[in-house]
Amino acid sequence: MRALVLTVAVIAGAAFSSPSAAQPARSTFRFAEATIADVQSALRQRRVTCRAVVAGYLARIDEYDKRGPALNAIVLTNPDALAVADSLDRRFAASRAFIGPLHCIPVIVKDNFQTAGLQTTAGTLALRSWIPRDDATMVKRLKDAGAIVLAKSNMAELAFSPYETVSSILPGYTKNPYALDRVTAGSSGGTGAAVAASFGVVGLGTDTGNSIRGPSAHNALVGIRSTMGLTSRDGVVPLNLASDIAGPMARTVTDAVAVFQIVAGYDPNDAVTEAARTRTIPDYAKALKRDGLKGARIGVLPQAYLTATTDTEVVRVFTRAVAELRRGGATVLDSVVIPELDSLRRSAGGGCNPFKYDLERFLASRNDTTFPSDFDIFSPVNSSIPLCIQRRANSRPAPRDWAISFSWCGKTRSRPPPWISKTGPRYFSAIAEHSMCQPGRPRPQGESHDVSSPSFVAFQSAKSRGSSLRGFGSCSST
């Protein structure tokens, strides 16, 4: 494994008023690549306090996220993290016992998880300044187990991109800590980069089609996308609830499993977990065996990834990994061919996109007065379709009180791209004429912006008027 470009910082924090004012003192605790066991062993031996642990990780964020290599993985840090650490120190001093299995473990949380008292944006300026009252179920379970939410991480805007991590809430790309000129993948690339760079011990990500697995692979981590229904999505801004899953990201299998043990199980706030209601969650740590590959049968489908455009370097790395599976005792079946694979892929590409419906229902169900009151138009990164989110004034929260609209804005094409054209013109609203298609400042009506720019974001003020759509993704029957 290539060495991290970040230098190892062996520091622990002394008291300071804010993360940006961190003045850490020297300590023997090594924060870089520390595991859950490392942190808790040091706490038990009184080699470090919980405050020093939290301060040390905040210092790493301060040193490396916007300065030095400037990984740009963190949207914000938790201003209450040190106070929470102090509380845990007092409880440990009084009882000599941890409050839970994740006592004093700093966690990086993807910015589409609700975090009580901390801004949650899902990577979009349209939700800037939203500070939820409640935690997402997974976040609450981690807190109850003793973990500390240290920071919110950057993500692909609204989780749209599996390839890279760039949003409108934070300028610039999130960089891969192992090679600053490489991407982190998406959409959980902020968590991936932050955990890889030891900004926290473990993290939370979400995955609709790749977004835990891709960043974990790109940043040398372990990510778990569970079986649908085993873990809750309550309090997570949705992309497609038919596929959305949330889960842990960590440096080791052991740490990923420790987090997964806490977050798995039935949640009355997410109906998809109903099947888990009567099931006992097993002790997943018992499955951690060093010789666990012996006797395993693992299928590899080259037909699914070998194409004319597949990166040869990636193929070499993948091939080495498959060889390691064989050396570990696994039987690898890599000669299977599925004749219908191409036709299955084509058939899966059409149909209803539930994004609009799922997001509208999510926003309406929050019953939260801290939502932004203004009217925003923005474009998911590398897309040419600005998205409006509008809350109708003076109305009680209900599904009909939120409207999400898609419109066309830009000069590079006179018509929507082919993959959108197939859905028909009814999926576009009239708000394009009001759009200001220039990042950072308004533009006069009639002007446009090259929407091929990855930083393209268009905004509209609260005074602007837009018409909602009932076409794109309005899967109300699902």
C-alpha cells in the first residue's frame, strides 16, 4: 500500500475554544491509523483522555483539510465535540466504565445524515442552514453507544455522482489522501477521504449504487452495504429509497463490523426494516476469522467490468486482489458468463425515477421550522438540469407543500440531452427563464452559462416564481 501523503501527526489536544484555534500538546498517542481498540486501550490505561482524543483529531482536520494537502473532505466540525468528550471523561472517572462499545470514538458523518444541532445539507446549497432537531437513527445509535459526532463530511451533491465528490455547499473537489491528483469516488468520498486521512476513527456513508463501496475501494477502506432492510435509512436525505442503504466505513474490517453491530436492526421509523423486527441480530464479530477465506466460493464476473474503456491499471489492481483471495484459500469462479447481461442492463435503465417523489416526501415529513425559507435553483454536479426546491409559504408541512422542479438552463444545447429527451417535454418546467446561470452571482435574464462546468450552480431568490412539475420522478404509486 502506498504511504499516505499526510505526515503522521502524533499529537493530542489540550483545551482550546474552537477547532480552528487548536493548540495541541505532545502525546505518545498515535492518531494516524488508530483503531477503535487503540483509542479505548489508551483511555483505559489513562495514557490519554477523551478530550485529548477529540482535540487531536480536530487538530488533524485543522492542519490537513483546508491547509497543507487541503483534502477538502470536511464541511464542518462539531462545536460541541469537546464538551461531549469532557462529559465522557467525567463519567469514566466516576465509574471506570465505558458508557458503550464505541465510548469516545470520533465519527465522521456524511452530510446527508440528519445530525441534531448541526447543519445538514446533502451537499447542496438549497438546504444550507438547515439544522435538524433530531438525529438520523444510525447517528442516534452511535451516540447512545458512546461515539462522538466529530464532523460532517463532503459528498457528491444530493449523492448523484458515484465517480467524484464535489458539491455546491463546499467549493472544490475532495481529494484522495493517497494521491492528491486522484478522485475519492462518490458519493461518500468526503467520509472516505476523512477516515483514510485519520480525521476520525470511523465514518458513516450511504450507498444507492456505489457510494459506500466506491469510496472505500478508492481510499483503501472497508465499507459495508448491508442487505436491504437490515439497517435504517431514517433521517437520511434520499436519492432512491428503492436502493438507498446507509452503513459504516472504516480502516479495518474489525472496526467496520463494530459500527455495523450498533447500527443494524429494526427501526420503527423505516418500514423497510420490518423484516428485521423479529430477528435477533447476531454477534458479527464472531465471523471475523483470519482464515475465513478457506472453503469460501467467490464469483467474479469479468463480463460486468471488462470493456473497451476499463482502466488497465484498475484491472491490474483488481486482478492482484483476486489472486490474494485464492492464496487465502478461496475458490474463485471467474469463468461464468451471463448471456442475457447486456439486455438486462438495458431493461433496467428505463422506468420511473423516484427521486422527486422520495425527496418531496422526506422534506414534508421533517416538520422542521429550520428549513431555509428561500427558493433555490441548483444543478447536481455534471448535470445540465437545475433542480428547484421550494416550500410554499404559510402552509403546514404536507407532501403537497414541497415542489421539486427540473428545468433547462444553458447555451451548450438547445434541447435536453438524449437521456432526458426520451422522457418527454412535460418533465421540464418554465422556471428556466428565471434562472441565473452563473456560479456566485446573478446574471441578467437571457444570459447563460456553460453547463459543462463542474462548478455550475444556479440560484434564484425567494422573490422568483417557478412552476412545479409532476412528471420527472413522480412515482406516487410506488
